[in-house]
Amino acid sequence: MKSPQIDRRTLVKIGGGLAASLLAGRSLSAIAREAAVQREAQQFTTLTPKLAATLEAMAARILPTTDTPGAREAGAVWFMDTALRRDLPEAQALLEQGAAALDSDAGGSFTAKTDEEQDRLLQKIEDGDFFGLVHFLTLAGTFTLPAYGGNRKNVGWELLGLSTQHHWSPPFGYYDRGHHGEAES
């Protein structure tokens, strides 16, 4: 049998992917530690209170509270604050400018509008970079590991039906070859 040949480009891709995954793991654990400190202090470190209120209101319209909890209950805005500080500092200006434009279009304050008015304002900007970023951060903040600042009390995972247990028992049934009278060799 001929042994597989790995060319240099494939080796670099594999090595680069491995290095990126190792660095991402370090970055994510740092985010988790910082998010825990920030959550306990109940203070934003990157977002101003006004920007946080606008982003939280947007998140609440992107993933609203219905008969189930939404992005507000999941604490998505806390994830946004941590992500901006740690990994997306360059996105701060886009969020500030976008929120200011949204407040201007709202005639002063987006957060003061009714849900229906907020929806109409968001529909106008839903194809833009600002809305795209807030949409992504809302979903990430709702469904990420709680240690990263969002998904408070596993709200997002419960919406998806995910279990947070650390041990699973196999389903009822038999998995042994010798079941049903079959002889084992």
C-alpha cells in the first residue's frame, strides 16, 4: 500500500489551522474570565450606557421575548461588550455611528419607540453592515457558552433544547452483539 503524500501547501494549511485553533482557545478562555468579572460588577467596560441600551433594544427586536425568553433575557448585550473589548475593538466606531444614525432616524431615541416602530426602523437598515454586525452579535451572545458573557442561565441553549448535563447515559436498549440469542465469538 502506498503511503499518502502530503504536499507543503496542505501541511501549512493543517499547521495554520492547528495554530489558529490553539490561539482561539486561549482567546476564548480569556474572554470567559473577563466576562465573569464584568458580569459580577454589572458594569459595561466598552459600551456606554446609551449605546448598550440601543444595542439591547435592537437585540430584543432581533430575538424578541415571546412565550420564551429572548436576547434580552440571555444577556446578549453583555457578550457584545466583552467581544468588543477583546476581539472587535475596530467595530466600536461602526456600532457608535450606526446607533447614532438609528437614534436620529427615530427622532431622538430608538429605545423610546414602541416595538412596532423599532421594527420599522430596523427594516430600513437590515441590509447594512451595522445591522449585520448587531444581528451576528445578538445570535452569538444568545447561544454562546455562558462563560463568554451571554446566554445567561443557559437561556439560549434551552431555546434550542440543548442539555447542559455533563454525563449522558446511553438510551434504553442493548448494544451488545450477543443480544437476542446471538452467540459471541
